[in-house]
Amino acid sequence: MNFTYKGKLILPTKSALNELSEIDINLYEVSEILEKGFEIRKRAKNIIERGVQRGNKIINVVVVDLGNYCKLIHAGEFTLSKKFKKLMRDKNGI
């Protein structure tokens, strides 16, 4: 099974794999978050950060586009605050 984003293979770092196991997410879900998630914050040109809301938590993933493939460098979750919720509602319509 290939885990891809925009036709590019997603390869996780060792620390990102540990973070995925801590929040109980697999690479298939990472590709879904990248495809269907919303932008959390603006990053450098080749860095993509996307997230999805699950209950009162935001699950975010960060990948670096390295040309032929994408490197997953971070996966995490944080609690949805009122301030962040308002910011995302204004920006992304969630």
C-alpha cells in the first residue's frame, strides 16, 4: 500500500513515527489529512502543515516537499481553544 500526497510518496522520520504512534494515527490517515485538511499556519514554500478537527482536538501533520517525495517531519494533536477556533472559522470556515 502506497501512502502518497499529490502523487508523491510520504516517508516519515523516526521521530514522526513515534509521534504517530502516540496519537494513534497511521500513514493512511496522514495522507487523508493532507488531502482533506485545512491549513493551520503559513510555512515556508516547500513545507505543508495541515490539520483536521476530531472532537475538541486538532490533529496536525507537517511534511516537507523534497521534489520526488514528501518527508513527514511532525505529527501532533492539541486542544481546540476558543481563540484558535475563531481564527480557523474566520480563515477556513470550520
